[in-house]
Amino acid sequence: MSARRLAPAVLAAAALLTARTGSAQDTSARAATPPGAVDTGPPPPRTLPVNGVLLRPQHLRYQMSVVTADSTHLVGFRTVDVEQSSYGAFPAWLIVQTRDGGVPSTDSLYLTYVDLRPLHWSSVIGRARLALEFTPDSIYGATSGPSGTQNINLPQPGDLLAGAPMTELVLQLMPHRVGRVDSVSVLAIDLGARHILPGALSVDGEQDLMTPMGRTHCWVISLTTAQGSARYWVSENDPVVVQTRQDLPGRPGAVFEQKLVSGR
């Protein structure tokens, strides 16, 4: 099968590969609850338990393949660059992702410097375009392509994951232990639909893999939504996602696999 014929399914899988969350302490001012009264105020917002100050610039390159029971078909390479930047005159992290192959694509995502909340996301996939702006409680923007333009207006939850590169970056910073299961909100957008999907993140086990860093001990982590599931292998020491695997939509028995081939 040609890389061009595989491209739509591969891009669909790559888009879904997009980690575990905890409740943050609510630091906003609230009136004290009188003794014996029931506190009916809103619960603290959920946030990702990460500290972006611990991040460092990095350059990662992944090999993308479609794997079946009897073959492995190389479909291209994916590069992820993380660098310190600014957005709206404030410090921020910038993630730039590029994919080659049948349908080249480029994504740029700005995140707040400390708590890694999305600020702005722009994406080009072939002839399709995406531009999103994030406020503390809203997401707005549009997608455009051969079929027309679709406006987007969604609420922004505090535990939102916006795209695969952000998910992988967050997994570098989160604490992991086998058996832990938490919830997360996943932003799923294409030219036909846009949703905030509830997801379940579970640390399923540990496994050794051969990587560019040598034999590497990894956490095995699954992210599941109504659209499917993806599995991540995150190195325990000097954490980074070294491999991802996901069943390809519409291709029973086929798996979209990404393996780290260079970078740090």
C-alpha cells in the first residue's frame, strides 16, 4: 500500500495520540463556610499536576510506521522541537511538530510557562488549516479546508490536552506508578467535528525497550477516549516518550507505531 493511501488513516491516528490529572488547590478567595453549614461552592478546577519550569529545550525525531502481523511499512518521520519563547509578552513554551510522508503537516502550540495550559495552536495538514486561541475558560477559532470553514467555540477545562506533542510533553513531567488511573480532557478536532472528550489515563506496567539511549526502562501508559486508545512508553530516567502505538481506524489488525530514533 502506498504512503499516500495510508496517509488519511495515519493522520487520524496521529491526531488522536494527543495525561494523568489531579485536583489543584483552589487559591481563589472564598468566603468561610459557617460551622454546620454545607459548602455549596464550586469544586476546585482540575489541573494537570506538572511544573513547566522543570522542562528544558529538546529536539526529538520519531520514525512513523504501520505495523501488521506480517509487515512493517515506513510512512515517514515526525520531529518535535520544544523551546523557550513568549506569548503576549509573557514567558511561554513553544512546541513545533513537523511530519513528512504522504501528507506533510506542521503544528505550533504555545503553552503557559509554569502550568502548561494551551495559549495558541496553529496547524497545517495538506490543504487544511487550524487556528485556535485559548483563554482561561474558552477555546475559539476555526478550521478551514476544501469543504469550507468551521468555527470553533468550546469551553476550556483545566486538565485539557491539546494534541499529541502536548500530551507527550506532559507525560515527561507527571509522576507515575503502576496501577494509577486518572481522568483528563482531550481536545479532538478535525474538519467535520470538534469535541472535548473525557479520557482515562492508566499506568499499566513497566517494560524495557531498546532506544537510541540504549536499553531503557519505561512506564507503559494508556490513554483511552470514546474515539479509541493509545499506548505510550515513557523512559523512567530522563523521561521522554520513546514509543507510541495505536490501532489504525478502519484497518483491523494494523497498528500505527512511532519510535524515537534520535534527539533529547
